[in-house]
Amino acid sequence: MHRMDGDRPDCGPVREMIGGARLVAFSEAMHLARETLAFRNRLFRYLVEELGFTAIAIESGLTGGQLLHDYVLGAPSDMATLKA
């Protein structure tokens, strides 16, 4: 079900840029910049929910990566501890 980019209008141009590609790379010009991380998270949701991507790889620190790994595998966790 496509929502026509309603809640993520800034992601709309991505569909045309990607075309039929099955691999997309997103680089962060500045690490830990709030706006960049917020856009990255919206972009990832868009890629999964609207374009059907099934895997995402991110650069992260060891501790954060372990927490996220455990959460994905079903470990109880507070999502606030997983935010970048």
C-alpha cells in the first residue's frame, strides 16, 4: 500500500533517483547531526515501507550495535536507549 509519500514528502524524489536499484547508499556529511539522523531514519522507513527494501546496514559504535542486534532478535529493551 503506497501512501504517496504523505508523511515523508522529503523522501518523494528518492523513488525517481533510485529507479530499479536494489542497493542504495546514504552518506552522512556530518556525524551526529540531528537533522541528518532524522532524515536518515525517515529515508530508511521510506525505503522499507514504500519501496520494499528488506535490509539496512548502518555504521555504528560497538555498544549501540550490540543493543540494536539484541533488540532485533527479541531482547526486551527500551527504544530510547537505541536512539542515535
